[in-house]
Amino acid sequence: MAGPALGLDRLRPGARVLDLGCGRAMTSVFLAKEYGVQVTAADLWIEPGENAARIAEAGASPTGYCPCSEAHDLPFGEGGFDAIVSIDAYQYFGTNDLYLPTLTRLLKPGGRIGVVVPALREEPEGTEPPEHLRPWWEPDFWCFHSPGWWRRHWTRSGAVEVEAADWQPDGWRDCLLWCEVVAEESTDGFHVRMSGRCAEMLRVDEGRALGFVRVVGRRRPCLKLPPASRRHARTLAAPDAARPALRADDGSLTTGPR
């Protein structure tokens, strides 16, 4: 999903890509190895040193590592990235109406943002989940939305020209396979339990309601922020706008070599 589906195969070698909500940086490894881009891996929970070791072990080229950062408080300035990608994370922070205009300030004009998120085939009516999913439904599932919802959400933001917002036909099968592998191979009890529960839910649903949506857009050349987003964007600007924040050997933060 992370390559041609998001238009990343069109990027030139050496292009700068932000992997937002990178988790254990598997997408960062893939992009660096397959497309030769410079990836900055950013996540709230995973320490940069852990991802650095994983990326080195995978034999990927050097990647920028952002200190653990919340998605609404990223330490980057305007126009530093050619693309932003987010796999299975954007749904947790990107449903706010003011978020996308703020985030796309980090892109060069015309830069692309592409996300793949867990989704619902159709928006539920009322306040109850689909009946057949009730035994597994969690409150945070309400951040899952339909392709139409995501297209409308991004379009009315005025921040991007939406190129795609569509259902991934085999998304639920890919997720089921991943859950089965984790449940069988992981040594972490929590991940084994959660993956088993997710796999059980997906087998019952069979793509009727749950799956994945990809959303791709290009930053508009003249991006205008609403007042609340404009105030927040000032906190993202810095003299080293094009440089990711890195962690030095002594644990302090730096923007890397000049």
C-alpha cells in the first residue's frame, strides 16, 4: 500500500519524506530501500534509538529520527518535506477539522500527503456500531470513517487537492494475515491477545464493514490557514525549517550537522 498506491514511486531519489506515526519504522525501511528517499521517522511512543537499530539491521540507508513527538506538536518548519506518509496512524490525530492545513504547511507547495487508515465501508447511522461487530467494538473505533467521509474532510479543509479517497478491496485480508502472523510469532502476551481478538473480528466481518481506505492529496500552492491553525503553525516554524530534529549521542536534541 505504501508505494504506488500513495504515489510515492513518483518521488525522485533523495526526496525528503516524513513517516508520521511510524511505529517500529517498517514503512520507513521500505521507503528508504525501495525508493531511495530520505525518510524522517516520527512517532509518539517508540524511542528513536530503537528505530535506528531496527533500520540499521534491515540494511536501509541512514534515516532522520525525530524525538518522540505528538502529531500536533512536530518540531519541523514549513516546506521541508516533499511528501508525508502515515500508515495505520492518521485516524488517531487527523480527524480534527483544523489539523490537515497545519500539517501540510510542512510540505513544499505541490508536495503529496498519502495515508492508509482502518475504515468503515459506510458511515454508521446513529450512535450504535454494526450489530455483528458489537462483541469486539471499542470506543476508539469511532475514528474509523468511510472513503466518502475522508474525501469530504480533506476537500473542505482547502489544504489539498484530493487525488484519491478509496476503499482497498483486500485491505481486511491483509490485516487478517498480519494479525495471524503476530498472534503466532510474537512473544509479547499483549500483542498476541490483541492480534487474536482482531483476527476473530475480521473473520466474522469478512470485509462487510471493516477494511482500509487510502487518501492521497497534493498541497495547494497557496495554502491559507484558519486563525486557530495559523497560531499553532507558528510553533512549528524554526530557523532550521528543512532539518529534522535528531538526538545526539549525549541525549540532547540537535538539528544535525550543518
